[in-house]
Amino acid sequence: MPNDRPDPDELLRRVRAEEAHARRAKLRIFFGFAPGVGKTYRMLQVARDAAQAHGLDVVVGVVETHHRAETVAMLQGLAIMPRKQVDYRGRVIEEFDIDAALARRPALLLVDELAHTNARGSRHTKRWQDVLELLDAGIDVLTTVNVQHVESLNDVVSQITGIQVRETVPDSILDRADAIELVDIAPEDLLQRLKEGKVYVPEQAQRAVEHFFQRGNLLALRELALRRTAQHVDEDVQEYREQHGVTATWPAGERILVCVGPAPSSGRLIRAAARMAAGLRCP
């Protein structure tokens, strides 16, 4: 008779891994394909819900509103930490105060724009390094980043847009995230927001439309963001299966359903569906 009893050592390993995962600080990333899609607004929504519904001690470490009225309004009622004044070449620059955040030790801290480069004289060169220190200290963090800042996609983004993005975030930060939430809108809606002055001031908006914010660029960047988010979901599924000893294949793959009738166009629909199925490697 086959021995179907689970390996005690394997069970112990899984339990310890789950306990370690439960104890570590949580990182949630709000991910977008371009500025103006609503990442910061969505992050503030989640933070307000956590404060009001669950009574968590939620603190804004740094949030860049870019003078967007809707985003400014979402800050009302949240505790906001003063920024640190950094003297750089005769100018005073305001930066996130990591020491104050570590001393305050909130349950949940908001740290916007993960790819930001800190002013010279700061403890860390990059804001994502600040976030890693906060996580090591046991503080849960909400943050935002766009797909063009992901290091492994830097060359692809440059080929798409013709713009070399200098501020990048290592892929390992996205791998460290407990959750990545894609904040997505249609490129046409984003361009409309740009025209209405909800993303940049008029002069900046015009330059953006002429360069980065071309519809073709936005479509390609959106696809990259969708694919990178799906990759993270796949990794989460694989990790769950390993932790819980799931060996059977789950029916989570794509299927293509074609609605056809007696119209002459049905043949074209079936052929198009066949091409899609071949590309997705699904039935």
C-alpha cells in the first residue's frame, strides 16, 4: 500500500514558513502604467479605509499631490508627518523623514513615489531603500510606482517612448511586495484627464502629449504593466501551492469562447479566436 501520509519535516517547514510570513511587515504597491492614472488617490482610499474601518494607526510619511484637488482632499483627516529640511547647494529641499517615521512607528505608513531619488545628505540614496528599512523595522508600508521605473523593463520602455528613465526600482522590491494592485484606466481617459489639467499644469501637459503621453506609448506601457502584474500573481499562486503542498493542476488558465451564428462573419470570428487561442496556448 502506498504511504500517503505527509512528511512531518515538510509539514514543519511549511508551518514555520507561514509563521515567518505572517510576522514580517507587509508591503503593498499601487502600480500604474503612467503618471495620472490614480495610484496615489487609490493608496489614500485604502489608507482611509484602514484607519476608519479597522482603527489602524495610519500615518502619511510622504505623499506627492502635485496640486491635484482630488488627491489633496483625500489627505483630510489623516495624520501627516512633517518633512525633513535638507540643505542642498544653497536650496532647502523637503524629503521624507525616515528617522521620525521609525520613532513614530505607525501601524501603516504611506510612502509615495517609490523610485524617487533622495537629496544628497539623506541616509539612503533612493526612497525604496527607505522603504526596505521601514519593513525591516516591522512597519507596514503602502507605496506607488509606475511600470517605466521597473529596472528590468528600463530598456523596453526606452525603445517604446524614446525616453531613458533614470530613476529605477529593482525588480526584487516588486518580488518582496505582499500585494501589487494595478491602478488602471483607459489611455483615452488618461489623455482626457491631461487635457483637463488633472495631471499637469497646461504647459507641462502640452509637452507631455507631444512626447511621453502619445496614445501608442500609453497602450504599450499599459500592456507592460498588465503583464508585470500578472507575473506577480503567478508567483503568488506558485508560492501558495508550494506552501500548502498542492500538486494538482488548478483550472486557472484561459479559455476562448466564440459566439457564432449563421452570419458570414462567423468564419472570421472562429479564425480570430483560433489565433488568440494559439497565442495564449489555451483551448
